[in-house]
Amino acid sequence: MIELPWRSYPRGLLDGLSPRFRDRLRVDVDVMLQDELAHPSLWRHNPALPYPIVGVVHHLRASEPRRLSRFYRTVERRYLDTLDGVVCNSTVTRDAVTDLGVDPDATVVAPPAGDRFDGHVHEGPDGSGGGDTAESVADGAWTPGDRFGDCAADPLRVAFVGNLAPRKGLDTLIEGVAAADADVEVTVVGRPVEESHVLDVRRLVDRRGLADRIRFAGRLSDDDLAATLRESHALAVPSRYEGFGIVYLEGMAFGLPAIASRAGGARDAVTDGETGVLVDPDDPSAVAEALETLATDPDRLAAMSRAARRRYESHPDWTETTARVRQLLAAVADGEAPDAPHPPDAEVAT
């Protein structure tokens, strides 16, 4: 494994001009698997390397709403041109990659398994164990209503899980809570990435008079995060863009329907009206409507909870995901065109 230092984008581009950096990449391998996040440092060196290259794309910078999106698109297109194959985490990411000229038959969709909390999900509501088993959730014997009573009479408890950065849409969620005609409480879990954004969000909470309804929990251990998800009725991360959005799948492990943005890969996991609600980016009114629906219709919340858990259970595990990647790597190493290594979209999305 070649470990590259984390660079700012301009510094990464300078690495692309360094012969010493290129020498680090001259290793004896049949095929190299690269993380596309390092593309600023790699796109100029890849054509001179003596082996085929496969890139792993989480999501393209050009897909995000950025001021320099056109510039990023140019650089990422040139990086993708140097690859012999591409591993994508979602069908939306694959569409973005092929839109930049990659042959669809040289791609594979290999979503992450999202099983981070498998050891936590099946504890009882009090954390004692033996509560909501996978079978009881899938069979519909367990729902948020069973654990928490009539949601129409209680605050709707919502979890936001993600880095505190503008892309994650926490400000949109807060505006949605302020506009919703429903009793909603939000626990915000995540580490600050941009301090100025965190200050703006906290000021927004104060301006909207939501200090008693929005709780900032900071970064939590897996145990504490699992406890928070077990105590929640829904997950809400209305991001401005997600390449995949594994947090939605992790919430579904606990039977949490998701309020998610339709801009990006969340559409692979979240089926609008079935396992959650898809909203447009920067649309607090749509978030407010979704919150009102979940807060006032416990039967629908319970049905969406069961569907969310079934969606989680049907998701590919790591064995299937890694098999897809190995198939692509083997074809590239053998100098063959991959034989449709990605399954039909319907199979990925179910």
C-alpha cells in the first residue's frame, strides 16, 4: 500500500509535477487501485506508470455545488481518462463518472455494506439485549410506535448524523424544524469541520428560538451513537450532495426512515414515500412537510420503519461488494474489457 499525505487541492496539484512523487508510484503490481480523492496528485503521473489502474470514486468534487466546479470537472475528467476501470459506490456516482467519458462497461457499482452497527441494533430499548431482533423488525413485529408509544402525542425524535459542514444541510434541517407545525426534537451528532459554519448554525438556532429543541451532542462513540439511533424515530440529513450517504443505511439498520436529499446517491437507498422522504436541496419547506407527516401519522411512520429495515437487510454485504471489485480488477489485470461487472440498477437500488 502506498500512503499519500492529505493535501490541500493546490498542494496536491503541485505533487503532480514532482518526479520524486512519481517515483513513489513505481511499484511492482499487476493492477493499482487508487482512491479518486487523491486525483490532484495523480492525474499527470498515471500515464507514465507501467501497470493498469482502477480508481475508487466516492463522489466527484465536480458533482458538489462548488464555486470552482467547472475547474474540478476539467481536472477530474483528465484523471478519469487515465484509468482502466472505475469502482463506484452508487449508481448516481457511476452516472457522474460516465458523464465525464468513462465507458460504462469499465465500471462497477460496489456500495459499502453499512453494517457498522450490527452488534448494537439488536439490544432492547433499555440497552439490555434481547429486544428488537432482526427477525422481529423484518416481520413487522417491531416499530418505533412499539418502543415509544403514540408518536402523534410525543415529540418526534430526529437524529442528524454527519460532519458539521455546509454540504450536509444542517441549516436546512433547522429551518425545516422551525417551519414545521409539529413537535420535533433533533439530536445533532458530528464533529465540526468548518467552525464558521458551526457558529452560523448555532446563531440560526437562537434566532429561530429552537435552543430547547436542537441538541448538539458532538462526536460520539459507536456505543453512544447507537444508543441515540435506538432512541430516535427518524434520521434527517438533507445534504446538498452525497455520493452515497452511508448514514441513511446505518439509520435504516435501526428502522429509521430517512429525510434525505434527492441530489446524489441517497436515491439508491431511500425510496421516496417508502423508506423515507426525498427532498430537494435547500428546501426547508419540504423538510418541514416531511417532519409533520412523520410526527402526526404514527401508522405511516411504523410502515416506513419496517420498510427501512427491510431495505437494510436486502443491501449487499461486504462479501458481495468485494466480489464485484475483484471481478473488475481481474478483468483489468488480464487486459480484458470487463464483462458488465455491475448489476442492473434495479438490483443495486433494492
